[in-house]
Amino acid sequence: MDTRNPSAPSRAQARNRGENHPAGRPFAGVVHEHVRHTENFTVIGNDLAQHRELSLLAIGLGCYIQSVRPGTAVDIKTLAARFPEGPTRIAAALRELETHGYLRRTHERTATGRIVTRTVSCNKPGHRAAARETAARRSARRTGPDEPPAQRRKSLPAVPRPSFPAPDLLRTAVDVLAGLRRHDPRLLLSATDAEHLAPGVAAWLERDVTPGAVRRALTENLPDEPLIRPAALLAHRLAAQLPSLPPVRPPAAPAPDPRHPLQTCDHCDRAFRAPEPGRCRDCRAEHGEAA
């Protein structure tokens, strides 16, 4: 007598490819074949790799910067020579990473007096700010609520002031500042920055400088590297390159009156204009006298 396994299926079940899939693997979408790295690898957080606001170029550039060795040059010219994207797109991607906290760029002066850009790559944006906030809260608990905050945003440099801030002059100044980004995208200013810089531009305009000349003075010979604080650079230029006042022109003397004084005719007592007394034109004609 044969022994049968009651739990075994009586016959092989055909797989319906439309309903089932092997080992739970989907038919659509990516399938990962991962190999564990033991050397030459970099850990990249999903907050960067799957960021919803960064462009694909910015994400890729951020991954590249996190993967290079410390001291590797990551300025615009070096990256443009390394990748096929041009300097404009790379500069925009660097600004994206800086806006979202993945990069911090500062200008520092070396011992020889040369200005260099120091770039710090952050794999977890906000960590440093959170640490500063925690330290500030601890300091506030120690010093009391009336103490000023430990960290403040550095104010912009002072700008010149016009002698008479007419509304039309200030409106023209704001229009000049708003148009700078059309000449260089790095000069995109906030409303607060434009309000701070507008009196400086107005001081130039009241010195007989045209809006186009002011725009050229602010946009020419800018550095190739990204501008960390464009408003601070513009404020410095407005103050350092302020033109001199135009020369004071004396008022023009009134034009002499070409008309002769009034005279009284010696014959008919009629008033007439002539350099000297005598007879009027009609009386001279009547008596045959020369004019």
C-alpha cells in the first residue's frame, strides 16, 4: 500500500505570470544587485541622494564633493574642467548646495595676503546650526533671558547717502539694483538688501552718474568664484568708488536787453525807442532827416 503525503499538492501548480512573481521581485522599477564594499567607497546619505528640491546636477555634484579627498580643489574652474557641464551650470549647482546647507564657502586671507576660498562640505546639513542653537540655549539658561543672542547675522557695510533722497531718485536706484541679476545671476538681491543699497545708488545718481554707468561700475571685474554675500560686495563698491561731486557752475548772467531806451520826440512829443533823444521815425521822414 502506497504512503501518500496529505499536505503535498496533488499536482504541480502552474505559475500565472500575470499574478505572481518569483521571490517577491517586482516586474517594474529598479532591482538592486548590491555587493558589500570593503574599500574605495563613500557613504552618501539619502537626504542628499533623494533630495526633492535639489536639481540632479546639484545632487551629483554634492555626491562627488563628498567623495573626494580633503584638500581637493572644488572651485568652478576645476569642476568645469573635470565635468562636461559648463561654469554657469556648475556655479548654479554649487549655489543650490550652499542654499540647502551642503556647502559652506568663506573667503580667507593667507599669510602672504592672497585671498582664497575655503569650502566646507557637510553631509548632514543643520547639524552645526543645531549644535549652535543648543549651545545658545544653554548659555541663555546660565546668563538669563535678557542677554543678547550669541550668534547674529553680520550687518552689511554702510553705503553713501544722497543729500536729498527724492522718491523718484530712490525708485530709479531700486530699478538699477533689480536689473543687476540680468547681467550676472549671482547678483540676485533680496528686498532687504535692495532697501539697504538703494541710498548708495541714489548718491551716485545725484552726482550726474547715469544708471548705466552705475550698473557697469557694480557688475564689471567681478571674481569668477561664487559670491558668498553679493550685497556686501555691492555696498563696498558703492562706498569705495563713489564719484566726486560735479563742479558747481555759476549762474549764467542775464542777457542784455537789445532794446533802446524810450525817448520823447522833439517835434510831436510821441514816445519812441532810440539810443539818443531826437525826432521819431515819422517826423524824420516828414522833414527828410536820416535815421
